[in-house]
Amino acid sequence: MKLLLYLSYDGSAFCGYQAQRHGNTVQQALNTATEALFGHPCDITGCSRTDSGVHAHMFCATITGQGGAPLVTTIPVDKLPAVLNIHLPDSIAAGYARWVPDDFHPRYSVSSKEYVYKIYNAPYRCPFEHKRSWHIPQPLDDEAVARMDLAAQHFVGRRDFSACMASGSEIMDKTRHVSSARVWREGDHVFFAVRADGFLYNMVRIMMGTLVDVALGKIPPDSIPERLATLDRRAMGRTAPADGLYLHRVFYDDPHVPGYQGGDTP
């Protein structure tokens, strides 16, 4: 059996999820915390490779002993998040844990993921939004947000999203199925939520940058299908900064795992 953890983290403190030789990462913090908790190095597999500065409301990771050995502990599974949090930095928190079968994979068993991007739309910057949203001082009125939402609907469907992928990426299969996309406003914040069976490198940030250019009148909303069809990154808008991007929800096909398509997330 593997231990499945549901985590959240403030990505502004890290150089992304993936462990690397230079720079502090989420995975390295998890490695340190789990070794302190279980008394030996553990193998940790995450559901995604979030980039530097990207946050997560819901990040899933499995833990086994080193080399895939069974993880042995006398701590009840419902108590593990609280105990693990003692060893984690304040910028990462475990919120749920359960045992899952050995063939469960937190990344390859995913049926879809949902990202949310947050814009802080006010004349002046706010220190509490620093590195947690994209500050856009130009007013985005109801009409502008409606244009963004209209444009976002054109992302829905199965297609080659090469135009929404960062230049230089070596991913071969660029076809993704976007099942939903919407934009709405709450007070001084504008949100973009998009759900798909997978995402290309910088895909959501390019979508968001394009939608902002739509809001500012630089790109017509109805031109999105034609721009996507070019398969050319240059046809889309700017790349939004990482600060406002959150991995929001992860969905699985396994009905015994929280996040199941037909059930509730924890």
C-alpha cells in the first residue's frame, strides 16, 4: 500500500515542485519532512510538476519507503497530516491522508485537473496580494470580464494546443481536452478557471495572458479559434506571471480515492 497525501502550498517560497540541484523546492521539503517523520528516506511521487512561483490548493502525492518498499508506521492514517505538518515549513500543509493500492499513481491515474488563475484588479497594488495574484491596475469592467468569459469558451474542446505552449518545449503530443473554462469577478478579483485532462508547459498562463489582452481590446474574443488553429505561440497573447496560478483540484477515476469524478473532494 501507498500513502496518498493531499497538500496545499504557497509556491512563492519555492522554485517549483520538482527536486533540483539548485533552489528550494516542494519535493525537497517533503523529502526532509517524511524522513524526519518515518525515520528513513522515502520515495515521493507528485501529481504534477508545478513551476516556480505556482501555488496549489490541492496537490496529491504518494509516499512509499525507499525503492518502493512498503511504508510502515504505527501512526493512524487520520493523524498523519497533523504529525507531518510539524516537520513541514509553514508554506506547505498536509490536509488529508489515506492508504491506496500499489498500482495507484498520483499523476498517471489523474482523469483531469483544474487550475484557477487570480487577478487583483485595483488601481494600486496590495501587499497582501504580492506573489499571490497578478496585479492589473487598468479597470476591467463588467463588459471586459464578459469578453474574457466569451473568449474562454473557445478553449473548450479537444484540439492541438501548440499555440498555448511555451516555445522550446519538447512535448510531442500537444492534444489536450479542455472540459470547462470560465471567467468571473468577485470584488477586486477576476478569476479564470480551466479544467482539462492535461496541460502543456505554460498553457494556463498563456491562456490567461491572452484573455487579459482580450479584456484590454488587443485581441477580439471571436479570433481565438483561428489563433489556436495556427498552432503558433506567436498568435496568442502574453504569458501571465506565475504568481496568480493555483492548482485548484485534482480528479481521479478511482471511486475509492477522494477526487473521484463522480464524488466529492476532501
